Amino acid sequence: MLFSAATLIAVPEIAAAQPATPQAAPANADAVTRADASYRRGLRLYSDKKYVEAEAELQSAWELNPTFDVAYNLGNTKYQLKKYREAAEHLSFALRNWPLVKTVAKLKPTAEQRLAESRAQVGALRVTVSAAGAEVLVDGKAVGRAPLEGEVFVEPGEHRVEARLEGYAPVSQTVKSAKGETTDAGLAMVPVKSEAQVAGAMAEGGMGAAGVGVGGPVVEQLPPGPVEPPPKKNWGPVIALGAASAVALGVGIGTTVASNNASADGRAQADAILKAGGGCPDAPAAYSQACSDLRSTASRVDTFAHAATVAYTASGVLAIAAVTYALWPRSGAKASGKVRVLPETHVGYRGIVVQGAW
């Protein structure tokens, strides 16, 4: 091969380097021969500053035989055409695989300088994938397999990074790159189970068929997350019902005391009439007023007694309502029993019976 200007080199003794992108290695000697011919034409075209034509020839040589010297010269050509992303890709590859040969050592600073200038115009992605061997794609284009060697150069802006590997669920991430900056993109891949594996697990563990997908792999189930606690109960109604029950109970006690006092007054009035030798049935005129007062007192006793019964009943109903509300399962909780409120009447008293279980 021929040397051109100081920025162009040809090193036939250097072994073929690994490609920067997933390309097939040369299949045979014929491919290497054709790559060498394209490479020589590309050097002559570059020397004549015919960069577009040189790019086509060097690109052909790269696809046939992606080696260090081709990467270096193709990177320089891309740099001249201001295709900085591609220039950075090829110059970076050349520097990673720079040979320990004195004849080309003087060209390394040029490669480093042009790589730095190209990188300043584009963004870079540092992609890491948890599963080795996964195919990595950027904006739908394959850029290699994990772990990637070096950075992936991209135009500034948003980019979608993906990773695919058989036996794992595909994973993707959207990242934003800026000029001259390196952005990290980490992809964690999750193993999947095939239908045969799922069927075997079901047969061994007696699992049900619910949730098993048809026609594709099933992603391994993760343990259920924490259950949200039920909402807090509003104790305002309990307090209000309890307070109302206490008020009704107080009224009941007050009317009971009033009824008892009226009953005592009635007994005193009756005793006074009896001691005077009178009686209210067919009472003479002298006892008509006393008998009228006695009847009025008896009426008050009955009124207070009824009022007390109503107050006690209301107090009981309100207390039952407060207890029922307090013990009733909160929203989202399963009720553990039923509550029934039934009226009950017996000789001598009336009331309400609460039956239930919690």
C-alpha cells in the first residue's frame, strides 16, 4: 500500500481489528483483495481532495475488511466532510486499536485531535447492559453486542436505546444527549420463561393455568407489592352519635327524677285527703280543689314517665348507632359478620336488641 499525506496511512502488517459495528469478518481472501483495491483508490482520491469519492471507496473497504488502518483513513475522510458523528466513531475505533508500531506513532496525535474536535460537535452514549451478549440498538439501528467497546456517538437530542437477547424480555430507555457530553444508559434485562418451562413449573408445583400467555414467552412473575392499608375511619359520626346519646340519657334521667318527685307529691296529697276523712270519688265541695291538684300531679307523673321512656329509648338507639358505625368494617375491608337491630317488648319494659358478630 502507498502512504499519502501525513494524515493518511496504510499499514499492511497490522492484523485486522475487531469491527466497531456488528459486521461479518472477511469470508475469504477475495474479500481482502477487493478491500485492498478499494482502500488504495480511496487514498488516491483523498490525496486529490475528492472526499466524497474517497468516502465511498474507503467505506467499501471497511465493510469488506474492517481494520485499524481503514478506520483511521475513513475517519479522516468523514472529518473533512464534516460528518462528525461517523468521524468520531471510526477515529475512536482506530485509537482503541492503535498498534505499537513506530512508523505510525507520529500520526496518533492527529487522530486524537480530530476525534476531540468531532466529539465536541456530537453527543456520546455510554451503554451498559446487565446481560452479556445482548444486541444493542440505538434508534432502531444495531450498534453491537454487550458489553460494547467504547461509546456510541449520536447527534444531539433524544435517542431510544434498546437491548435484545433470547431468553430475556426486551428492554429500552430514552436518553437525551448534548454536544460534547457523554450520557449513561443502563439497561437491566429480566429473564423470561418459555411455555415449556411454565408448563413444567405448573406440573411440579400444581399451579393454575390463569395468567399463562399463549404464543410467546411469559415474563417471570415478581412478588406482589405491599397492600395498601384501608382508609382511616372518620370518627366524627361516632363522637356526634355518642354525644347525642349522652344528652338523651341525661334527659331520661332528668325526667325520671321529675317523675319520681311528682309521684311523691301525689302520695303526699293523697295522704292528706285521706287523713282529713275525705275521698276524691264523688268528693264533696271541700275536697274538690285537693282532688283536682291530685289528678294534675298524677298527670305530670305519667307525662314525665313517658318522656323518660322516650329519652332512654333514643339514648339507646343513638348508642347502638355509634357502636355499629365504630365496629363496621372500613371501606375495602371484608365484613366478618352481620348486625341486626330488633325491637323487643316485654311486660314492664320496652327496648331494642342488637344481634351481631364482628
